[in-house]
Amino acid sequence: MTRQTTILALREAPVERRPILYDMTHLIARLRADTGTGIDRIDLAFASHLFGAGLAGEAARYGAKAPHLIAGDWARAFTLAARDVWSEARAPRAAALWAWLESESAPKPQPRPRERNSLSAWRRRLLSLGGRFASTERRTIPERAVYINVGYHRFEEPRFFQWLAQRPDIDAVFMIHDLLPLDYPEYFEPGEAAKFRTRIATALRFGRAFLVSTEAVRRRLRQEIAMRGLAQRPIWAHPFPSPLADVSARELTARETRRPYFLIIGTIEPRKNHLLLLNIWRALAQRMAVPPRLVIVGKRGWENEQVLDLLDRSETLAPLVAETSNLGSRDLAELITGARAVLSPSFDEGYGLPIVEALALGTPVIASDIDSAREIAQGRARLLSPLDGEGWAGEIERLTKDESYYSLRKAQAEGFAAPNWPDYFAALETFLATLPFGPSA
């Protein structure tokens, strides 16, 4: 048999499918939130696929000495319930926001506290509580299993993963979303960088392979592994599909707003660079007779005194800028679809889900000219330095006033080849099938 014939025979030979043990600890804990974040919905997409397709026989949740195992049927039912409670009746805050956008006289919506005693809140709480106590009698983890953890939940406590050292037959696969707390500790809460160093050390100690969303993160992770003098291991880079991909275009309502509006999506924190946009909107209010509006979708975070002062006390910004959060998938998709553009002026990102969400819905994007944005936008977004205030202001003003330019940018966005979950998981299954059995060299 020739060498070429041997290679062809190996390629055509059926690949043994190893048992998959998917960790649901993060998803169970996060279900208490009003709506899922991007990471939460990626976690849910993984669980829905693995249990819906029967690829994972059992789920896991953290235990003191070893994971508690959860029957696949229970895990499948839990993921369906999670999808339901995160996409229930439309939030009153969305209705108030649209009333403001569609009228000059409607009061601006105000940030609302979390609804702790609503029926949906109790449903989420009870589901999460049930998950914390769910387990099966069978305590043995299948031999040669692939253990997958995408939530990055409580990695600062290595004790939850010590069991992997006693099971060299198991390949642990961890998702690494980014390493930004190591590179930009000044953008995070005090103490976050030290906590993250423990998290990444845990991942590198026990992980046999890693999942990332961009080549930029893969390069940075390889660099970190090398800096620590550790053996390199497989790192799979594949862009995330939009978490809004399950919202059908038929579900979206076309709306006419009183004036154009722009969106920024994400927690109000220094790295997201909201301050740039608020200063731009103050300038636009002075030089435009009818300036556009800005909608901030995200909760208030940390180390943001100047931004919060502008939001709370600026009389110039008060009629032009609104905050909202905890929107369901359909509400957020409609808001993106109606926007003149989605803005992402971040100083750095591991991925940039709002860029993908917007382009997948055919909405123009202005984003920072950073590695991740260049990689995922496919040349379909307008990229500017996050320090170029005049450039951002000019682009926003032009999109507001120049209909032909807006049409051009919208056509550009509509050419975006959106990543999709079937292709994502097909490629993931191929990657998992190539993992080596046993400890890495």
C-alpha cells in the first residue's frame, strides 16, 4: 500500500466518537439573571446543541471532590426552559424606550431596578435552584471522555478541577474568551487582574485544549503559554455566531423613529469608551439643529465617575441619550435593526459580539480599529481609532444627514457573511475528534 493510499484510508475511516461531558455550572448559576449576556447565550447554545443532538450523554456541575453528574434528559429539558425564560414577554423597559424614540414628547425611559418578584424572576430562580441540586445516582465519569467548560465559572478556585489530575484519560477543553485583565488591568475592577491570573493558571494547568473566538486571542494565548514555559496544546479559533440568530426576520417589527438613533451595547465600563461618545454627542448638540439620539444598552459598571456624572447631570445630553438593559433577544434585535449604526469604540475586545449582531442584521457598524474588529467584521464596518473623536463625530454626523451614504453603508453591512451555529458545531465536532488521547507531552 502506498503512502498516499494509507493517508486516504485514514481520512475515510470512521472517527471514534468519545463521550462528551458538558459542564452546566455556569449556565445554572446565571439563569437567575433577567436576560442572558453574550457569554451566557453562547453557553446555552452549546448545551442546546450537545444535548439536543444527543452528543453529550450527561451534564456536570461542580462538586467538592468530583463533578456531580446530571442525566442528559434533565439537561435537555433545562436548556429548553432556559430559552423560554430568557425570551418571555417583552420587557416594559423596551416599550418605554420605543415610545421615546418614536415621539418627541414621550418621557425618556429611566434605568429600572432588577425585577426580583415577577413571575419570570421566580421561574428563573426555581430553575436555577433545581439545577444546583440535580444529580444522578451514577457517579462514574465515562472513560476517555471529553470534558467541555465554556463558562469560565469560578476558575479562581482550582479545587473544582483537581479531579482532572486523577483522571488522565479525560481531555479537558476550556473556552478562553480573552486575556484582557492581564493586558489592561486599569480597565477592570480593583483585584480583578489578580483573580484572573489565578483563573488562567487553572485553565493552563488542567486544560488539554482550548476554544477561542478569534485568531487574535489564539495568538495571545499561545504567547501566554510560552511565557509560562508550558507545553503548547491545540487551540481552536472560530468566530461566534450572533446570539440573536434565533430571532426570525418575520418576528421583527419595522418602526419609524422621530429622528435617527445610534446604539452602543455593553456594560458601562472604562474599556468600552462611552466617554468618547458622550463628548461627541455634546458637540453634535451644539453644531446640529436636530442631533441624533444615542441609546446605551448595558448596565452601569465600575470606575466610571465621569461617565455617570455626564449621564446624570448633563442638561445637554439629557434629551439625547437614554440607558436601558436586560432586553430580550427580540427587543434587542429590533433596536439594532432600526438603528442608524451600532457603535463599538472599545479600546480592546476579545471578540465583539455587538459587531457581529449588527452586521448579521444588516445594520452599519462603526468600530475601533483593533485586531478583533478587523478580523470579524470582514471589511464591512467603518474602523476608526478609539482616540479619534473628530473622525467618529464626522462619521456619525454623515450617517445621520446623508441618506445616500447611509444606504451605501447599509448595503455594505448586508453583504456580511454571518457565522452560523450549524457550521460552528460541525467544525467543533471535527476538532474534538482530532484531540489526542491522554496527557499532552
